[in-house]
Amino acid sequence: MTSLEELPLRPELRGRSPYGAPQPPATHRLNTNENPHPLPADLLADLGAALGRAALELNRYPDRDAVALRADLAAYLTRTSGETVTPQQVWAANGSNEVLQQVLQAFGGAGRTALGFTPSYSMHPILAAGTGTTWVDGHRRADFTIDTAAAAQQIRETAPDVVFVTSPNNPTGTAVALETIEQLYAATTGVLVVDEAYTEFARAGTPSALTLLPGRPRLIVSRTMSKAFGMAGLRLGYLAADPAVVDALQLVRLPYHLSSLTQAAARTALAHTDALLATVDAVKAQRDRIVAALPGMGLTSVPSDANFVLFGRFADAPAVWRALLERGVLVRDVGLPGWLRVTAGTAEETEAFLTALGEVARIQP
Ligand code: PMP
């Protein structure tokens, strides 16, 4: 067996572990923030037909610029945000992970710096490492909110080329006020990426940063169909930004990166947007139910605008994680001392989670 140490691996990758939560078998999988609701039957039928049609053309390369898909995504953003977003402002790739990687390939890279406010989505620093971009940890308050003045100051001092703001934040669920985003944008000369993977689950009064795009050519808003749309297996992420940003990303994207099957499936799903997003309110209700039940067990949570809840505090969070798993409930230990993260899904899943947690909280306060 050859070990990694024996390979001429880039030094900054040595000793690192690949991204990925442990996936032990469990009855209730509440660890990766997916939408558990099954896809509507008429969408499944339309997907079969659309993929069949696309298959007839598989001898040809796909539309390299995904023009029709980007128009559909722009229409969705325009309809739901009230802000006019044109197809030229939209870019799509295989999951928002690939979108974010392309942003770092274009705007980060060797000799450049990216800054994000920790704890946040752990792929941001991993994508930075993979693109040779130096990573800087930005600070949050103890309650996981961002102190705007301190954050703007840190941005001015470190002058990053890329700034990440995740809103609602993963793993804490914390939404970031638009005034904060405006001020962080004003403080940076780099691009500012607002990662809005969970925005469809936000509570009323937490608007998307899409409304800030006009007049801000270095602002990027990234989205995904993996969460609210319930299409994690599709691998379709996208962003909205100034058309010049989209031009920049075309310099680094692989030709034909989005397969014709992906494009056809994503367009079909978008034609069923209303039916797909009909599950969002039900998921939010389960999130709020989890939040409401925790104090009765002597526990607390971080206010969440996402489809998950960071809950605690525990003297030994890994022990609680194991005890929940023994009861068939898989949650995520995100490495924050005292806290665990649970995905809000169906009513049955919430029931199973709260029952297991009630038992565990009695023996493992
Ligand atoms: N951003 C955030 C904040 C996420 O939590 C995730 C998925 N866990 C992603 C982006 C990437 O999602 P995808 O590649 O499936 O679009």
C-alpha cells in the first residue's frame, strides 16, 4: 500500500482529511441538511421524459454556456426576489461547491487571500486550499453573529481578495443583515460572496442579498438546488452577479462542465418550482418545533433561518452524538465544543429526534 507521504503531493495538502461527515447507517439521517420530502410524482414523470429526450443527443456536447438553464434560473430569482436578474448575471455549475471553486480559481489563487467568518461552511477553506488561496479566519461574537464594525476592520487590515459571508450561516443558522453585507462590501476591494444555500428557509424579514446587486460589481450571491428544491443529487448550484463576474468565471470553467442531462433535469425541476418549494414551510415548521422543544429538556439553540438547528450545550457533545446514533438518529458533530447540528425534515423525523434527545438529555445532561 502506497501512503500519501510517498507521493509528490502539494505540501499544503499534506496531513489534510477529505471533506465529509461520517455516514454510519442510521434510521433517521439528519446530518447533511437535505430536504427529505419525496419529489412530486408529476415532476418524476417529466424528468423521465426530459432525460429521455436529452439522451437522444448524448453523442453531442451539451450547451457550453447553459443559456436556457441560466434564463430559467434568472426568471426564478427575479420572481422570488422582486429584483430583476438577467440571464447574463447568472452562472451555474455542478453544485454551489463548484461555483465557489470557480470563484476562487478566478479571484483567489497563489499569492491571494480569502477570508470567511468562522465557524461557517467548512468547504470554503478547503476550496481555498485546493486553489492555493491563503485562508484567513474572520471573527464572530460568542453568539455566532458578526460584529459589523470589527469585521469591516479585519477586512480593511487583511485586504482579502475574496470574502465569504454565509447567510443563513452553516452550521449556526444565523442570518446576516443586509446592512452588514453593505458595510463589508464597502470595506473590501475584493469580491464578496454571499453564500445563500439556505436562503429559502429564512424567516420573514431576512431578505436575500440579491437586492444589493445593482451598483455592486464585486458582489456575488450563490445559491443551490440541493436544499429547498430537494435536489441534492442533481448537483446544481448557481450564482447571480454582475455580468463581468460571469465573464471572469468563463475563463476558469471547464468546457462543457454541465452535462446535458444535468441541464435538462434542472430545467424540468425549475418548471416545478412551486410544487418543490411547497415543502419549505413544512420544514420550517419542524425547525421551529425543534427550537421550541429544547428548553423543556434544559437545552438551547442558536436562532436559525435555515433547515437545521445548532443545539446544546453539552458537556460532551461527541458522547451525545454517539448516544443519539445508538437510538437510530444521526446528527452532525461540527466540531464546535458543546454543540451539535440537526437537520429539520419531516414530522416523523422530528418526533424520533426529540424522543431520542429527551432520553439522552436525561442520562447525559
Ligand atoms: N454552501 C453551504 C453553506 C452549504 O452548506 C452547502 C452544502 N452543505 C453548499 C454551499 C454546497 O452545496 P451544493 O454543492 O450541494 O450546492
